Amino acid sequence: MAEKLKMLLVDDEENILNALCRVFRGDDSYEIITANNAHDALNKASTMPVDIIISDQRMPGMGGAELLQKIRDMYPDSIRFLLSGYADVEAIISAINEGDIYRFVKKPWNNEELKGLVKNSISQRDITRIISEAIFRARRTVDLNRDIDVAVSDDGRNINVRLKETSKVIPAHNVLRLIDFVIGSIESEGKLDAKGIKFSSGVVNKKEGKINLAIELGKGINLTIELPST
């Protein structure tokens, strides 16, 4: 049996916290932990890894956006949702720009939509992990381990593979092998087939001597391979 994902629900209003618990009650995928303020949430997060956190924005003391920033520092791979109303738009925009939240959920929420958002975000995170592992295997195989940076956006939707500008000349055949191996490794992952991931379309463009290969993987996930200046 798969280990349950730890879901931390945070709100200072007991009725809202109870309503959140009811949304996910009965789903064996989650172990639900509750907190009625940000400091309580941080204390609990310090004793156990947090996979998912859903927090209200407006709470006494530390607000939800600041809490999610701290959770992100503790668990960069965590999935973070901010519950709020339109009055908090400035805090929401700031949190999105800083990469502290995955999603903003407007109150009052729709139970089925919220459950769907959480499920989709978990799926995206899992897919991104699989793809990143395939890329790391690829760069070792083509002997470019120290010449490649791999970066994943905070929402998990964009994976960027960049060949560094180095003093040595990177053989063209190594670059081609890298691209071929990355694509082959991802396509060979049976786990991705089950999640509906496949190479659907791609765009090659050249700007200021750099060549970018942008590939749509489906499920809202994009892979970009950035080659050095030529």
C-alpha cells in the first residue's frame, strides 16, 4: 500500500477548517493534519514532511502567503494552495510571482473542483519527478554531467535543460545524443504512459545564436532544451 501524502490544512476559523477536512475525508490518499494558525502549522511542519498545504490567507499574525513561503523553504517540492477572497489580490500576486504557491483558490470553493485541483497538482509533480530523473540519467550517459543545468519551475509545469557555456567545445554528436537520450528516456517510462504523457508537438527556434527546442508533453507540462551559442 502506498504511503499516504501528508496534507496540512490551516485556518483560524474552526468552521472553515472543519469544512476543508470534510472535502478530503474518506480519501485514503491523504493523512490530514490541521492547524489553526501559521505558527502552529510551522511547528507541525517541522516534525514531519508536508506534501500538500492548503492555507487561508487572512489569519491573525502571520498570513497565508508568508506561511507558504516558509513551507516552500522547508519543503520545495510541496504543493501549496492559498485560500482567499478578491480583497487579498495584492498578496496573491506577490506569492505567485515569488513562486510560493501553486494555486489560488477563491472562497467559497467548490468541493469537487478543489479535490480535482489537488489531484492534478499531485499528478504534475509526479510526472515532473519522473522526467527530471530521466534527464539526470541522460546527462550522465552522454558524459555531459557537469555541463548541463536542469531547472524545474515552482509549479512543476516547465522543465528547462540548459547546456552551459563552457570554455571547451562540446562535440555536436554529444549534444545530439543528449537530445535523443532525453526524449528516449522519457518515452520509455511506462509510468508516464499511464499518466497520458507523450511528445505531442515541438518548436525549434534560434535567437542570438542560441537554439531552443521546446516540446509539449501534455498535461500542461513543457520541456525546453537550450543549446549553447553557435
